[in-house]
Amino acid sequence: MKKISLQLETLSCPTCAAKIEVALKKSQGVIDPEVLFNSSRVKLSYDENLIDIEGVKKVIAKLGYGTLDVKEGL
Amino acid sequence: MGKKGVVILGSVLVVLSFVLYKTIGYRPVTIAVMLATTALTGAPIIYRAVAALRYRIIGIDLLVSIAVVGALIIGEFWEAAAVTFLFMFGDYLESRTLEKSRSSIKNLMALSPETARIRLEGQERIVAPRELEQGMSVIIKPGERVAADGVVIEGAAYLDQSSITGESEPVYKKEGDEVFSGTLLASGYLVIKALKVGEESTFAKILHLVEEAQDAKAPTQKFIERFSKYYTPSIIVLALLAFLITRDLRMALTLLVIACPGALVISVPVSIVAAIGTSAKMGVLMKGGEVVEKLGKIQVAAFDKTGTLTRGKPTVTSVIGYGLDSAELLTIAAIGETYSEHPLGQAIIAEAKERNLLSAKLPQDVKHIPGKGLCFTLDGQDYHIGNRALLKEYSIESSHCEGDLLKEDYKHKTVVYVATGKRVVGLIVISDQVRDEAPEVIRKLRSLGVKRSVMLTGDNQATATAVSAYLNLDEFKGELLPADKVAEVKRLQSEYGHVALIGDGINDAPSLATADVGIAIGAAGNDVAMESSDVVLLGEKLSALIDALQISRLAVANMKQNIFLALAVAGVLLAGVLFGGLTLSIGMLVHELSVLLVILNAVRLMNYAKRPKDVII
């Protein structure tokens, strides 16, 4: 299991944050995602056998939000 | 095309649509331009709505998408173009203004040192701060930021510590003093030994706490989020019902747009982030929305004494000699205390140093008598320094000082006796001084409507009485053990309601946890205090408490204004739809304006840092 933090482009509504959180929760391999509205960041753990960082970014991109930066191993 | 490009092109197209609509009316070219506007600005909205729907999430995007598609179906091309444009443009403006509300925290982050100048084998080198290691010698020159927490080993300088404490007056640092990462060297030159680097440094920890805090949700926010989770889908049902009953599709679609909870969901987080950012700039960390809400409601301010209401550093307040002058007395006493670790001994040495009375001579035959004082020999004479118990033990004559001892001023201070040849030759009076700003803080608390200002201390009753009388406190308790303090906090809670406990954050952890809001003062550099408290006053000024309290109250008021505004606008729009034939585009315009207004209202909170000092708002 790995922990990462993703910096997203500015989130302009709390419901967008909630949306991303729900989508990540429903994605296989993503554990305890937490979307921080004010800092526009996502913190989560993932099971590398089921999903990778690109996969996580894809889920977020599919919803229409860009990822600016990923920090690994927190 | 970037966001900005879409905004510019969208604006051109929407203006063109409007002009064509008003001049030539609905002709094929007009409709084409309107469809182009809708496609450009509406595509991302529909895309997001569909993407979210795949995860069974019903959001604002979906409400708007249905409205737009509906408008196109009934041939309202202008309405579709205007609604998508307004929604996109509103979103753009909102993210810009939101950035303003978050700017205090961003600015704080920008103060992270970017380079560090180290001395390695006699050579100066510039490295990235993350390459620093504990024990390295770090050099700081004027205009540079300290890159690690450490202790000064060479040089002296004035440091601007406002990035940490919020206090802008430069602080003088010399050999042996502690410095913090992130502070700015104004003038001088320092070499420090790095003690805490990178993520371990105080500044990194502060940033981390602020970052966590801005997204720690307030109870009101949690409630609104739960509410909107059910609210948004139910609007779709409501619009559908409205259509089935009235057969008025236009009205049903308008209902979808105006019922968007955009302003409501943003009302609380935007106030919180502005409040937390502003207070962080002033050296006050509030750990999240819940703390902000609670702090605004406190009825009792309970203070610890030592280090909170007082400076926590005993200092000599007067020196009286009998048969020798005070300078001579202080010199001898300081020599005697050379090897002493006792705070009172330290106070004597500090005073001698201050008055330039330190001698290079060393005491001989030093004997410590625990709890009483010490004996030593100097230039063939034997001396005693200590308290009354010491006088008694050695049968030392002290009747000639009784007159001075009776003076009111000395009653609640500590008197150290200096004796030689079985006779007292001098008194050194030491006290832990009440902070200069403490009386003013207590007065302001009262004018802010805090019901009780209370002191809870482990110190003796006499000192507690004196400090309490001087500060005109409502209540005080002395000689309390940690468990007693917890009991006192509980009693105050049951009698008056919300209690804030203000302490140094180290010795009073259990009572800090019991209080509704635990506040630690002077906590920069002290990890335990920073972690165990709800509100951290990073600087040494007690007046930051008043700032914290005022900001939290303003923030709570701000949230209420925002919630009220959001609901009022929704209500007016609803009435407009039901009775006034409000159009889709006007509904969207007003809705977006209300969101912007809510954000701008929160940004107003940031003016607090700029207000004239000492103004009670």
C-alpha cells in the first residue's frame, strides 16, 4: 500500500471536491481518499496491485479535473 | 485552449449572440453563433455531469446540463448560450476570488527558504534546504531567510520573525540564542548550528498545521454538505413534478438552475479559510473550522499563571545592601551562583550581566543546601545565599531587614538573603513579572463579553492573590495540582459554558484537553504545545489572544451572513420563478452573483490584519 498526495487545479466548489471523493472511493484499489477543498489537494492510499498513480489521475481527469503535481511516500 | 482562452472566446461569442439577437433576431446565423457559444462553454459542463453520473453522483453540473439541453429542445437558443456562458464565467471568476481568500496561506508557504548557505570544511556553499543535515553550520546574511531551526554559534543580528510569530519588530539574536527557520535576517550576520531541518523545523510544522486546519471542517459545513447531498437530487424531482403539474417546461428548467446550492455550500469553507489564513499571518494558528466556531463562543477565559499571565522568567526587581552597596552585593551573589542551575540563581546572574557586574572570580567550597540555598567562600570570607530556612539553619541575624521586608511591594515576591559572618548584608528581591500587556488583555476580554477571567495556578496562594488583584481577575485558585485544574475547568464549564484554557501547553496538557478550546502561548519551537492545543499563539504576546477571539467571532458572523445571503437569494429567485416569469439566464446570473458575493464577503475578513491596532471590532 502506498500513500500519495495530489495537487489539483483550483477547486472552485465544495461539491466538486465531494464528487471527486465519491468517485475515488468507488475506484478499485483506492483506500481512504480525502479531498481537501481549500488546498485543492487529494490524499489517499492505494493498493499497487490494483491501481497505479496514472490510474488515480485518470479517475480525476475523467471527472474533468487536472492534476498538477503528485507527492509520493508521505 | 486554456481556461482563459475559453473565457475570452466565450465572452466574444456571447456578446455577438446578444447583438445579433437584438438586431436581426432569430436568423440562422444568430442561431449558429448561439449554438457555438453553447457548445464551447457548455461542453465541459455536460462532460462533467455525465462523468459524475457514471459514479452515480448528482451534482450542480447535472442540473445545469438538463436545463441547457431542455432549453435547446424548446428552441430557446439564447437562454442556452447565456446560461452556459454565465455558469462557466462565474466559475472562472469564483476560482479567481477564491484564490484571494486562500492567498494568506499561499503567501505563508512562499516564505519557505529556497536556498541555504552552509559552511563545510571552511568553504561557503549554497545548497537546497532539503540537503541540510542536523549539526551543519548554516550562514545567514542580510535579506536571507534562516533555512533551519538552530542555535547561534557566531555573529549577531536582527531577525524579522513575523513569518512565525506575526510580530514585526526585529528581534536581536546573539551567540547561544535560538533561531527559527523561515525568519528573515534584517541586518547583521549569523552562523547557526542546525538543530531541526526540513519537515522537522518549526516553520514546516506550522505550514503543515495550517494546511490541515484550512480543510478541517466546521460542524456547520458538515451539516450543509449532508444537506446538499440530498438536496440536489430532490431538486430534479421537484422540477419534474412542477413540469407534470403546470406543463410549463420553461419554468421547470428555470427551477433547476436557480435551485443550485452553489452559494450555500461555499458559504462556510470560504469564511473559514479566510479566517485561518488571516490569523496565521498574525502568528495565531487555529486548527480548523470547529475551533473557529467554538472560540467565538467562549464564556470563560482560564489562564495558567507562570509563563502565561507572567513572563515565566524570574527577574531581579530590587537589590538592597546593608553596609555595602548594591553593585557590590550583586557581584558577590552572582559569583556565588556561578554553578547554580536554580532559576533564582539564573535571575541573579542575568541581572549582574545586565548591569555589567559579572566578575571573573570563582567561588570556593561551594555547598548546596537543597531547598534552602548555598554556602561558599570568596576572598577568605564565607557567604550564605538563600531563603529564610537557610538563615534559621545557620542562626543568621536578620532583624535589621524587617523594616524593608514589611514594605508592601515585597510581600508577594521572592526575597533572597545574602549573609556573611552570621549577619544578613543584603536582600535581592526577585519576581516573575506580570506581562505588560496582561491587564489590557483582561480588560478587553471583559469588553468583548467574556463572562469570567480566571487564573488557575499551581503556585502558592500569596503570589496568586497578588497577581489576581493586580489584574483584577474575576476568580483565582492557587496551589492546584494538574488533576485539580481539570476539576476546576469542568466546574467552570458547568457554571458558565464554553471554557478556553490558556497555558504554555506543556504542563497543563490534561486541562487543555478538558477545556473546550485549549490555547498555547509562546509555542513556536515547542512541538508538544503546538500539537496538544487547539489554538496556538506562536509569539510571546498575550494580546494575540484578543486577535484570535475577534477573528473567530468575525468569522462566525461572516458565515452566518453568507448562509443568510445564499438562502435569501434562493428564496427571491424561487418567488421570481413562481410568480414573476423569471428567465433561465437571469436566474443563472443572479445565482452566480450570489456565489461571488459570498466569496467577496469572506475575503473581507482578511482586512482584520490591516486594521489599526488596539481597535475592538
